[in-house]
Amino acid sequence: MGDLRAYAALGTAQLRSATSYRTSFLVELFGNMGATVFDVVTVLVLFRATPAVGGFSLREAVLIVGLSSAGFALADLTIGNVDRLKSYVRAGTLDAVLVRPLPALPQLLLMDLPVRKALRVVFGFVVLGLAVAANDIDWTPGRVLLMALTPIAAAAFFGSIFVISASLAFWWVDSGELGSAFTYGGRDFTSYPISVYGGWFRGLFAYALGFGFVAYQPALALLGRPDPLGLPAWSGYLSPLVALGAAALAAVVWRTGIRHYRSTGS
């Protein structure tokens, strides 16, 4: 209970700090929604030039981008600010975090709570809701459960990527651009049907790294469509397991990095 009270105090302090200048907060709140809006607008613009992309119609593609955007926005709100770790390592701020009697990762997440990104989550789930309504989905108990779990699994997967990429700062402080290639680049990759990508690139990112199970495979399962790339129908239900695997890997990388860290400059 003591730890929970400490986390609540950190979170409340950050919320008060973020909202102390209300006009600035509102501008940032609506401005930060732009990234998610552009993801959806890009798909809509693409479909003005062609009726189908990778064998998928506009309504089916919006379901994919809705699943991806909702999951990524949720991860970015709750975990995304861990990418500031490189600044904390360089400045020595992490040393102060580690001497407190609380786990380091939750402290880092609450040190700069990005409340300004909240509308991204709302917009992402609105798009997902509209996409679900626009598609003729044959609802079964399995699909209802998959629909409930997929955005959470996507958030867990993207959150794990955030933690893994941020943890590179324990060995390489200037690793920010490399990490962004897998976090924000992964968001862009999962916003389109996987069938549009080339063979080796698709094999690496969609299946070896698991990005294909964030939105594409679950969308196929929800729509009841066979995978044009040949994976069995049950693969669409693997997203929670893939997310758990990514979370386990992130935990190992994080713990290894914390044990490697000695102080600023290490």
C-alpha cells in the first residue's frame, strides 16, 4: 500500500504540473492527436487512388489501422515516455531514481506522465469502433474476446518495444534514432495490410519480430478472411501470446540493463 501511495503521489504531481497552464495544456492535448489522425488520413488518401490495397478494401484496411492506432496510442500514453531514459542516463538523473525504495521503471513512467497524449487514445478507439461498425463481422464468443484483447495486446507489444529500445541507452546513450525505427516505424508498418510489403522485409518485421500479430492477423480473424499469405486461421488469435513473449523479452533486457548500469557515463 505504501508503494501504491507513492506512485499515486508521483502521478498526481505530474498531472497537476501538466494542467497548471490550462491553455498550453489544451493546445498540446489537441496538437498531440495529430499523429494518430494522420495515420488514418494517409490510409484514406491512399484508397482514393485505388479500390483495394494488398487485396483489402477500405473498410477492412481501416479496421487494421484502427487496431494498430488504438494499441499504439495506449502504449504511447502509458509507456512511451520511457524513451527519455537516454536523457536520464546522460544527465545522471537515473542515479537518484535507483536509490529510492521503489522499482525504477514505474518511477520513470510517472516522472513525465504524458497526459497531453490522452486524446490520441480516444481518437484511436473511436476509429476502431467505427471500423468495427462498418465491417460485417460474424460475432462469435471467440471474436468478441479477440476484439476485447487485441488493443490491449497491441499496447503491451508496443510498450515492450518502447522498453527494449529505451534500454539500449544503458549500453549506447545515443540510441534514440535506432529505437524510434522500431517504435514509431513499427506503428507505421502495422497500419497497412502486411501483404503490401516485400518478401524478406515482411518476413523479418511481420513474423520474426511479431509486428504482423499486432493488427493484421487479428483483423483477418475478426473478418473471417483466409490469410492471403498462407498462415492458418488460428494464427489471428495469437496476438496475446506474442505480446506476452515481447513483454517477457522486455523484462529480461530491462533487468540486464539495470544490472549493467553503474552510473552516468557507464
